[in-house]
Amino acid sequence: MFRFALGLLVVISLAMFILPIFYTVSPYFLDPNKILLAPSFEHIMGTDRLGRDIFARVLQGGQTSLIIGFLAASFSSFLGLIIGITAGFFKGYVDKTITIIIDLFLTFPTFFLLLALVSYIEANALILIVVISITGWMGMSRMIRSESFALGNKPFIKILKLANVSKIKIILKYFAPLLAPIFLISFSFGVAGAILAESGLSFLGLGVNPPNMSWGSLLSDGKAVIDIAWWLSFFPGLMIFIITFCLIQISDYLQNIANKKELIK
């Protein structure tokens, strides 16, 4: 399942960026003679209410969703990694202060916090990346903090501290490699969560603005005519499902590997 999920994720991600080079139909071209056409050989995924090709729009929207998802997860994961290591390594008042900040952020449901932030800011891809990053680092930081505490109590780490080895050297040479599996697990979940968050905001009309598009906005476009044109919402929704499914399977596999290594230790 891991190999299947990883292969499918790579294929779909590459297809979103490579296929538009060969599939030259514009996602913005309006054709009043081809309104709400069902999927066919001419239009693989049908057309929308303005006669635009759904396949071309899914490819274009996929680029936006994947870029936002991966960049937002990258920023939030690195932010959580830095904060978590800082709390677990230095402990004491530093840890208490960071823990209070994490708890304050966790007090608010993440999606409602996203809604509150986006409601007061005109959304675009960059804003969505920043907002999702700001609201998505807490889970990573809590896991890294917990593991950093455990690492900090290892005898060899205590010896290094007593030997006055540079804190930066200890963190980069010993903490970072040992925490890498947890980072990858959380990052995989983070990408899936970021794509779902962006899709949810775009579905509610708070995501990317037209003429830009994402899978969430395409899903929203089809809700008004879903009873007569199911393909408008089906294909963007299918892409969201497949990508998040693949990412979760990859994350589960990495977690199982990490758990087995821990049991062996």
C-alpha cells in the first residue's frame, strides 16, 4: 500500500504540472456551445456552466492546491520543529512559556481560527500559505517537544552538555537526525491537512480569488448544479480524496517503521 500510495502521489503531482504542456486547452476559454457537457472523448471530465473544460481546470487547480499544501506544511513543520526542539532542549522557563503559547493556540479550533484570519484579509495563494502555516505548527511542536525531552535525558546528551559542547552542535548533530522520522510523519499529515484546509476555505469562498482556481473552488462551483452535472464536483473532489488518502497512507507507513525501530531499541 505504501508503494502504491507513494507512486500514485508522485504520478498525480507530476501530471498536474506536466500535462498542461501537452493538453493545450485553456482552463479559462469560454464556449457557449459546450455548456455542461458530460464527460466524453472530446472533454474527458466534461465542461462547466460557462463551457470551460473541466480537465484543464482540474490540472490548473491542482497546481494551486499542491503548491499551497506543500509550502504551508513545510513552513508550519519547520516552525513546529524549531519551537519543539527549543522547548525540549532548554526546558525550564523556556519550555513553560512555549507550552502556554501552544495551549493558547490549541484553545481555538484550527479551522475556525483559519476562518477568522482569512475573513479580515483578502485571500490569495501567499496569504493562504502564511495563514495555514500559522495555524498548523502546534501538533508538530508538541510531538517534537515530547521527543526532545526524552532525548535530553539520554546519558550521551548529558555527557555532551557537561563537556560544554556547543548547544547548536548538539541540536544539529544529534537531535535533528534522531527527530527526522517524527518530522517526516508529521509533515505528511501536515500536507494532507493543509490541502484540506485550503479546499475548505476555497469551498466557502474564502480561498483563492477568480480567475485563479483550486480544487476547493472547483468543488464549490459545481454544488449549484450537482443534481444535473455531477462531474463538476466529482472530479475535483476525487483529486482531493486521492491525494489526502495517499499522504495518510505514507504517514501511517512511516509511523509503523518508527514504532518498530523504537520496539527494537
